[in-house]
Amino acid sequence: MKLGFIVNPIAGMGGRVGLKGTDGVLEEAIARGAEPVAPKRAMEFLQKLRENMVEASVEILTCPGMMGEEEARTASIPVRVLSMELGKETTAEDTKTAVKLMVKARVDLIVFVGGDGTAKDIFDALQNYGEVSVLGVPSGVKMYSGIFAVNPSDAVYVVFAFARNQAEITEFEVMDADEKAIRSDTFAVKLYGYLKGPFLPMRIQGSKQVSPATVDEKENQTAIARFIIEEMQPKATYILGPGTTVKHIAELLGVRKTLLGVDIYKKGKVTLDVDEKRILDEVEDWQKAWIVLSPIGHQGILLGRGNQQISPKIIERVGKRRIIIAATKSKLQNIDGSVLRVDTGDVEVDRMLKGYIRVVTDYREWRLMPVQ
């Protein structure tokens, strides 16, 4: 199998610093102390790929420098580097050039490390140029598109299933998120197009599903919020994740809450739109700190998509027992495979979260759900 491998080295840098994306705000992200995310995710994928390459012969074509060559060298995996020039900073045009060279080289599958913006660039490059299967290794902030594996290890499973003709080829939605609107706390996402790629159940995340704005859904959210508020401790600190279900809790508390950001509720007051550093500064007693989350619709992902401000360091300090999960019954019914997923970027923290977790589904009702 001939595999094309592309890394967007800046993807995901806006996550932990609370910028809800990286497009157009790279300098601000760096100024806030953001560190590269994609290279580590790329190396996780390549190392896992190398461990399993005895199963199949894989020739890898990648981009020079930080767009694949450097990660491959660190992972000690042989690659053939495409003949293309890179500037000091990589651009969308570099991704598009790489895609066209890979199509020309007749690769069987393009694997990219990035987010929705990278998926859009690949879609654009393939228009009127050729057709090839595509698979995403998640490294962005939101990743609403369906083309991504759940994590780097799952991406390797999908690659080898594809090599053995054991993966179904299907069309995945590529979503276009208006990051400027999202930073203003407005959910602005639309369908951009479709990319063909390999599908393997439980290994591909699928597209985000928006919660229905029905009366039943609102009543269910209200019941969940009432129960959680009754159980809240007056002296505790609550880290509130994004989403309409968690925002409903804040509304019943009579305080503001961002829809798409992470906020802190403490002693009747809210600190809005915090990043990782602010959370670490604000929490005085980690034994009295709680995280309140709701899974992403259909994908079922709890951590690692759009809430990277709640970093592995924070999750470790809070602990699994003080994570409150809230989800309406209809949301749980529509989650792919009826399992919740985590992809924090830290293998040990992901392992700590695996097993079963209680999910509040109504007033004084909960359900045990598996976490993978």
C-alpha cells in the first residue's frame, strides 16, 4: 500500500489557551503560551504504524520538514519525502500542493494530522484533480467533520483494515466552522462537502449532531439541571464544559455561561471563557473541584473536542470520581455504538477515564455508560 502522510504542524494550538481554533490567531495563541499539538499526535500514529507494519507492506510518502519528515525521523519510520518547497511557516497552499503531488504519485490513502480546516484544504485540492481515500488523525480543536478516527491508535487500525480490504469506503461530511463566530460564542457550522474514506465501526468518530430544540429536549435538560444543582456543594469549584445541556445548569443557577467555552462557577459567581492556565490559577482546593461535561452529539466524545482547556493536568487533579456527565435521553440514544469516548492527548489520562461512568439523564435518574 502506498500511503500519503500530511501534518498540519499548527493544528490544535488554540485549544488549551481558549481560542477555540487556530485559524488566523496563531500569533495570539503563541503569545498565550500555546505549544504544538500535531507533531506529538503524528508521532503517536507513526509509532503505532511502525509496530504493526509486519502485517503489511506500506510505502509512505510525506512532506518535508515539520509537515511529516521530522515526525517520521523521530518515530524511526522510513519515508519518501515529496519534492516541494516550504517556507518558514506552513500554509494551506502547502497542504494542497502535497495532496496534488500524492495523487500524481498514485497513493492509495492520504492520512492527515489536523482539524476541520485541514480537511477543507484537502477537499479543495481534490476538486477537479483526482479522487483518493482520506483519513484524519485528530489534532484540531473542534473537529466536527466525520472524516476523523477517534484517536491516533484507532487511525492505525483503520489504515490496516483498509490495506486488507476490510474497511467500507464511504462518504464523510466535511464541516466548515466559522471560527470568528465561534470565538464570539455563536455556533456557526455548515456542510462544506464530502470526502471519501475508509469506515470501521467504533474507530471513526463521525460528524457532530446538533441537539434538537424540541420541548421534550428542553424539559429533559431542565430536569437534569435541577438534579445536578441540588447535589452541588456550596464551597466547591465547578469547571463547566461547553454545550447547551451544561449551559442550562448555569441558567437555572441564575448566572451567565458561554455556549462554546469553558467557564468556572465558584461561590455563586462565574469566570467566563477560561483557558488551562486560568483554571489552574482559580482552583484553590482540588479535592473540592468538579468538572461538568456533556458528550458531543452522535460522536459521544467527552474530552478532547472543543474543550481542550480542560487539559490532562486538570483532569488528573480532579479525578474521575468528580466528573459529572449530563446527557438527555435522546442524545444518549443517538451516540454511535452506545459508548462514550475520550481523546485527551495523554494516554495515561485516557486510560484512567476508561471503564464505566455515571451519566445523569433526568431528575434523580442516571445510567452507567462505558468509556473507551
